[in-house]
Amino acid sequence: MRIIAGEFRGRKLLPPAGDVTRPVTDRVKQSLFDILAPLIAGARVYDCFAGTGSMGLECLSRGAAHVTFFEADRSALESLKGNVTALGVAARSTRVAGDLFHWFDAGATPAAKADLVFLDPPYRFLRERADDVRRLAAAIADQHLAPQGTVVFRHDVSDSLDLPPLVTGDRREYGGMVLEFLRRA
């Protein structure tokens, strides 16, 4: 895992111990960020289910103003902390440890709304906690997403989940993975 472009291009990222995360290949990451390029400079970003922070750190490397990372797994959090420290981006980022469903359910009000949100729940959540994922997406859309904001929803190609009030503007398949680009209806 590494940063593929921008200020930190080529810098390697610490992986978590075990298999808690599902890293995106460089090819898919490059394709994704080619699509997102016009949205990143100066953006406020949420990296939900961040793992080691690959997506949010890529955004910071490309000029995002601030990234809020949400992660519950301790191993991934340690790697995320190490990656943030190694890149020197602590002042441009916030780490929220713990269950992000509870954080959003608690009605936390953001200082500024997110322009870009990465929503990458573990695939099992779409099968076991679909209602929670829907509620999370609704909370993001209603309270945390800037008016022209975009949510990048990553899921398995065999899963389909409507996330009202968000609608799909674009959908890309990469092998067994789907990236949906969602906006408010």
C-alpha cells in the first residue's frame, strides 16, 4: 500500500496486522482518483471505515484541506496513527476511534460539512447490518454532506443497497468490487 500521487507520492503506508482491511489495488485507486481529481483540492473529507487511511491520506497528498478518519479496529488504528505521523499530517486530520454508527447516531454536528465521503464498510455489514448502513448514509447526507458533496460507496459486486436520500450518479465495476458515486437526490 502506498500513496500514488501528489505531495507524498510513492510513500509506503503501514499495513494493519492480520486481514482486517481490504486494500484497493493501485490500478483501481488511480482510476478512482482520476474521477475525483476535480473535487479534492481544498476539500473536507470523511474516510469512513478508514482502515490504515489509504483513501484519506491520498486525498491529503493531493491537496485536501482536512480528513476525518473513522475506524474501530485497534490494529488498523495503530497503523493509521503511524501513517498520519510518518506523513506529518496530524494538523490536517482527525481520528475518530470506535463504532462510527454510534458517533453518527449521537448526532455529532460537524464544524464544516464534508465535500467527499468514502463509505467502505466491511462487506459483511451490507448483509448483517444493512439497516445500520442505510441509517448511516442518511445521517451523512442529511447532516454532514456539503450541498454538492459526493459519497464514494465501495461494495462487493454481488451486493446491492439503496441508500436514500443518496442516488447513484455513476457506477464502476472492478472485478468483484463496485464503486458507486452518490449524491443527494
